[in-house]
Amino acid sequence: MAEFTWEARGRTGEIRKGVMEAEDEEAVNNRLRQQQLAPVKVKKKRKLSEIRFGSGVKTKDLVTFTRLFATMIDAGLPLVQCLEILGSQQGNKNFAIVLKDIQGAVEQGLTFSEALKRHPRVFDDLFTNLVHAGEVGGILDSILSRLSVYLEKRQKLVRQVRGALVYPSIVGVIAVGVMAVLLTFVIPAFENMFKDFGAKDALPALTKVLVSLSHNFVTYFPFIALTVFVVVAGFIYAYRTNGGKTFVHRTMLNAPVMGPVMRKIAVARFTRTLGTLLQSGVPILDALEICAVTAGNVIIERSVMKVRQAISEGKNMAEPLKETAVFPDMVVQMIAVGEQTGALDQMLNKIADFYEEETDVAVAAMTSALEPIMMVGVGGMVGVVLIGMYLPIFTLADHIKAN
């Protein structure tokens, strides 16, 4: 069975649209005629599995959609009309397909949140639960506005993480590439020159080490490449297991330089998500479950689920949160104050604001510290090779004079 979008003309001439499951277009036409509708256009829906790799819905598209949707709802436009307008103006073809499907589902009687759940790869649990809370409370426009702000802040955190990791990664790749070129082409060229001058046996110790290293690298390059491939593949396979992922995520949180930054990002993300959910009227147990799923770190996820279990048993939030030893004492104390004053959602958002600013400072400081270290490291490696290659030149000069 496939899904088809259809347009048909009713008995009074009005155009009606919808989505229908059928074996083929002819079956859709027959069913429409049975409903006393004259088919105008029937088209097979493009499934999400048919979407090309790498052209999915970006967070920027989602933020723009959410903000525009909130504005239209606040202006009094019907839900279906909002979806139709935004779908027709959507530049991302894949997102346009998703919005068209949601529009058809809403026209067939599903609620907006139920229609969103048909596309979990685009709209996660947090998005759909907030929309459901807005539908129940009759404040869908304000919920969507709040959601767009949350998405923008979450995307900012993601960019900070990438910014913190991209620079050392690029420098590391460049360093490996430079060393590979030196070992493969530069050092052998110098070795041939030394051989032509008959000074190969009188090379300094450093030069001999570099020449030997170049020989081994060129000779055993296939084995080196295979070893690197096996190590990377093994790491990826181990990361997919629970134990491997737990080890990697725990190491990231406890790493000397990266650890404090990752911990601040985790705290900011958790508090921002939980504060937004509670402020929107989502029950705390459901909110904590969503926070755990969207944490992005197994250690944080398990800690949040332990807190959720404790709250379901009648405990407050601060005490089990402290027992996890993941969140700083200041965060735990501020959450305790928020629980006592009945303003937990506001306190969580204040914590998120503070830690987002702290993350900005920490990422900038880490990048400033890594930049000279990486440059000195790369320069040092290249410098050692150059010194090793130019040291024999003085020996060559003496050898030429002697001859």
C-alpha cells in the first residue's frame, strides 16, 4: 500500500484535498468517485525513505518554520492554511514534503501534535510534547514562539561544541598530512642528494633517524593505513555498544581541557530544556524523560532518569540530582531554592542563561589556549625535519673541500 495526495471537486464545485492509502492511482480514483467526488489530481507521495542523503531538515529551517507558524497562528489564520502557506514557500524540498504530509493528516482529523509525531526524524519528542501542551492549554502561538527561542539557543550550543572541536581537528589533520608529505617526498629527495655527494655514511644521528623513519613509512604504508582503518572501525563499533558509548561520554566529561566545557554545555542544555518544558505546562516526570532522551550524553541521560525515578517515589529534585555527582553544587542549590519558592521553571532558565554565558567564555578560552599549543606542535615537527635535513649540509661542505 502506498500513500497518495489527491484533489477532487465536490458536488457543489468546491475543491477538496486529502491523503489516501491505496494500491495505485486507479484505486484512489474509484474510491473518490464512490464518495461522489470528481478526481482532479492524484499523486503518489514521496516517502521520507526516498529523500536523498544529506538533504534533510536543518535546525535553521525548523526555527524559521516555528517562528513564522507562531506569527500566523497569533494572527488568527487557520492551522491548515498556515501549513499550506509555509509548505508552498519552503525552500527545502524535503521539509516541504513533510509539511504537506502533516497538512493532509490534519485535514483528515488528526491533531497537530499527532501529525507531527508521524515524522520523528524532524520533530523530536520535545517539539511534539510542547505543541501538545499548547493545544491543550489553548496557547499554541506562545508555545511555538518559546519553542523557536529554545531551538535557536540549542543550535548556538551545538555550534559552540563544533567550534571547540573543529579547530584542533583541522590542525591535527594538516599536521598528519604535512608529515606524510615530508616522509614520502622531501626526505627521500634529500637522501638521494646526500648519496650523490657520497656523504650518506657520515650523516648525523638525527638525519639517520629521519631517513629510517621515511623508509619504514613508505615501505609499510599499506599496513599503516590498514591499521588506522581497523582502529577507526573498531572505535566506531565500540562506540555503538553501551559500554563503549558510556566510556567515551564519561571521558569527554572528565577530560582535562575539554571536560569542563562539555560539562557546562550539558548543564546549560539540561536546564534550558527542562525549564522550557515546565514553563509550557508539561508534567515534570514527562519533562525529565524528554530531557534524558535529548541530553546527547549517556552519563547525563542515566543521571536524569535516576532523578526522575526518585521524584516518582515522592522525593524532591535537588537531593537525587546531587547524588548523581554530575551537576555542580551551585546548580543543585539553585534548583533547591526554585523548588522551595515554587519558581523552578524560572530558576532553571536563569541557570541556563548563566551557563550559556560561561560556555561562551570557556570555549573562547580553550580555543585561545589550544591555538598556540597546536601551532607550536606542528611547527616543532616540521622544524625537527628541516634541522635533520640541513645538518648534513655542513658535512657536505667539508667533504667537498676535502675532495
